[in-house]
Amino acid sequence: WQAQSGNLAAMHLSAYLQESCYSAARHTLNRFASTQYRLADYFQMAIVKVNKILRNFDPERNSNLKAYAVMAFSSLLK
């Protein structure tokens, strides 16, 4: 899935990572309590970076994609 762009596996992984994205967005909302952005805003800002998350994930270094994605989404939102 990492070597090919736009393939079905990457699309499934993108859907799989929506939960991690939501978790990171909720955490960011609670942490920074800005009135400028809402939960949906944080989610949208993060989910557009899902391809970057998938591209940077190294299965040899990280065995848990979901945990990696939460950290990566949180980092992107900061």
C-alpha cells in the first residue's frame, strides 16, 4: 500500500484512521480550548493529512498504525 498511490488498501486505511483523527482532534480541542475552532474544524484540518501520515508510517519501527496516527495527527494539529 505504501508503494502505490490511490490504491484500495490506502483508502481502507484512511477510513480506519478516522477514529485516530477524531481522538486527536478531541484531545486538541480539550487542550487548547480555542473558541476559534470546533471539534469538526480540528478533525477536518487533520484528516486532510492522512496521506502524509500513511506515507511517513514505517511498519518496521512502529507496529501500531493507530497509535502512531494519534500521535502524528496531534502533532500536526499543534
